[in-house]
Amino acid sequence: MAELVGDRRELRHPPILPRPVRTHRLRAVTVLVDPAIWPWRGRRWAHLVSDASYAELHAFAARLGIPREAFQGDHYDVPTEGRAEAIALGAQAVTGRELITRLHASGLRRRKPRAP
């Protein structure tokens, strides 16, 4: 905004207000779900994993109503309708290959023990 000061014009800016300080950061959910292609008991199942932490995965599974006892070592199995609900809650839909790649890269992949 220009303002007349004496015999000349000066450009005066409105005062700059400080930005609010953020007290927390929003973190994106890193829960992944692959396509429901695995048949079992007449249904199709998908895998639900986290590439950040097991704690995040357990919290997300609890939001879906999946009991902790259903944890499969590094993932939860979810039926087709559970997969849709997971995506609605913020899980990222990925291919099975991407799910395994990201799980390996995170260091959270647990292999099944080999039979003797």
C-alpha cells in the first residue's frame, strides 16, 4: 500500500505477523495392503503390513477390529471387504511385489522358519 509521507510517496507494507508454531506434525500412515487374491475358506484374502513399525500396524489393525491374535509374524490377513475398509481408513493399496519390496527394505520382514 502506498502512502504519502511529506512530499514523497513511500511504499508501506502491512506488518508481517509471525507464523504459528506447530506443536506436532502429521505423519502419513505407512500401512500397505496388497490385492485380495489368496484363497482360503471360500474367501479371498490380502496382506496388511506396515513399512514403519509393528506398533503402527497393530494400531491400524485394531481400528479395523482385527484382534492382535490374528497377527501372522509380520502381517495381518484381511478379507476382501476388510481390504476396502483398510483403504478407506488410509492404507495404501500396492501390488504384492511392492508390498514385499517395501517390507524387506524396512527390515520388518520375518521369514517363516524352514522345516528340518
